[in-house]
Amino acid sequence: MKKDGKLIKTILNSILPVILAFVLGGFIILAIGENPLETYGILIRKSLFTAKGFMNTLHYASPLILTGLAIAITFKANIYNMGVEGQMLLGGFFAGIAGAYLPNMNSVLHKLICFGVAIICGMVFALIPALLKVKCRVNEMVVTLMLNYAMIKALEFMTTGVFRDLSAGYVATPTIQESAMFSRIGTSRITLFTVIVLVILVIMYFVMKKSKLGYEITAIGKNPEFAEATGMNVGKKIIIMMLISGALSGIAGAGWMCSEQFKYTLSFSANPGLGWDGMLIALLGGHSPIGIFIAAIFFAALKTGSDNINMYTSVPKEIVSIIQGLIILFLAIKFINDNTRLFDRFKKAKKEAA
């Protein structure tokens, strides 16, 4: 009974921010002189209810699922890895370097090397704040947050310097070899990378929900002192969580490089960034693998559907950014909690019915 109530509360706290954001977005669309229902209908229909649109949505959702999982596995234990963006960028950058500078070779081997390099980069970058947290009790939120900006500037320096492709008309690294690229399926943007992501999602579901590590993560999140007192090596578990988070971030960067970007540019992760979007997706999905998958599909649908809004209406595609910003704002509010009378009445009515 208590578990069902908690699940309902989590779902409502995820759905209400989305509904409110769309309602306020609808008022903006009305002010422009367009029909909100028609605009939202185009956005959803073109991104989810056509074969090509849905496959494109899955493609854009792929790195978001990974960055969402990377955030969730640490946040669930109240360890705040805010460096997913930097870890993803570092993994993507060096996957691109491996893809561009290694000679043409077997396609599978080349991709494995690119992903292996990205995983190592993501894990090493996540290990720094993990060790500082465990050994020196340094606040991991501050360290990981600041390291993001240091990494962005370091990669910018390397991209404009030693690794710059002088033949390109803009700042970029050389294009990766064809053997490192994922081929698209049909006329859509979807590639084998999406299949890899779905396999990882299933694995992470069992890790977080069914494995010993998953239960330990939950225990650390609820009471780290008690977990330590029962004999759990909390410091070791924190390092393991951060390494897994860094690996997932690195895979996201490598996949985005090999399936979409094919070279590192200063806008590789777009704005605000795949890592930052992953944080929002983890919050919206309640740090649950299934919730993260649904939230990632939703956010990717907004992206793919926004281009169609421009084509069929006079509403600017920036309305999607406004809706995303409103969702972030409303996610900060717990609309339903244990002290909410409406929720208490619902639980009481359900109990009486039983």
C-alpha cells in the first residue's frame, strides 16, 4: 500500500510540471495568434506517430537515456555527479580523435576502440571527484560542476589548436573515418547505436532494481551512516557509482560522435548540453530507468517536433525551449507530498475501498 502511494506520488510529481508547462506555453501560442491544440498536435504527431518521426526521436533520445542514467545512479545515493556534461564531452572528443586518426580498419574493431577510449576518458574524469569525495571529504557537487567548465575550455583549446581540421571552414576536429561511423537505417537518422543504448538500459534496470549494488545505492541514499555501520564500504561504493556514471557518459559521447556529429565542434553537445538535459530527464523520470526512458523520448520528441512547428505554423521553434524551461521551474516544486491533503484523501479512500 505504502509502495503504491509512493509510486503514484512520483508519477504525479513528474506529470504535473509537464502539464503546467504546456498550459503556459499554450497561452504564449495564443498570444502569437495560433491554435495551441493544433500546434501541439503537429509537434506530437510528427515526432511520435509517423514511422520516420518516431525513429528520429529514438535517435535523439539515445544519448539522453545514457546521460539520464549516468545522473540517476549517483543521485539515487545522494551523490551529486554534476560533471556528466564534461565526462560526455571528453569521451566524445577522444572517440572522435580515435575515429579520425587511426588508419582505416575493420569497422567493428574501430568502433570498439572509439567506445573503449571514450569509456576510459569518462571513468578517469569521474574518478577525480570520487577520490576527493572519499579520501578528502570534498563536496563532489562543487568539484564536478567546476570541472565541467575546465574541461570545456581544455577541449576548446585542443580543437582550435593541435587537433584542428584546417580544411574545415569552422573550428572542428577532422571527420572520423567511415569505418568508425554508424550507418543509418533507411531514411531515418536511427543507427545501431540506439540498439546498444536499449541493451544498456535493460542492464541498468537490473543493476539498479534487482542487483545487490542497486540495493546498496538505495541504502546509501537513505542513510549512509547506517549503511557504513552495517559493514558496507560506502567509500568504495561511491567510487564504483561514479565510475559507472563516467562510463555511461563516455558511451553517450562516443555514440553521439559516431552516429550524428562525426567531428568535434564547439557546439558538439548543443545548448544547454546533453549532460545537462540528462539531469532534467533523470529528475523527470524519478531516477528510474523506465522513467528515464519515457522522459528521454518525450524530450527528444520536443526536439524533432519543433522543426515541424516552423513548417506548418507561424509559431517559432523556440517555444520548445520555453516549455523545457518551464518544466525545469515546476520540477523544483513538489506538488504532491505526504502533507498534501488531496493525496491523503486519495490514500484514505483507497484504504476504505480495500
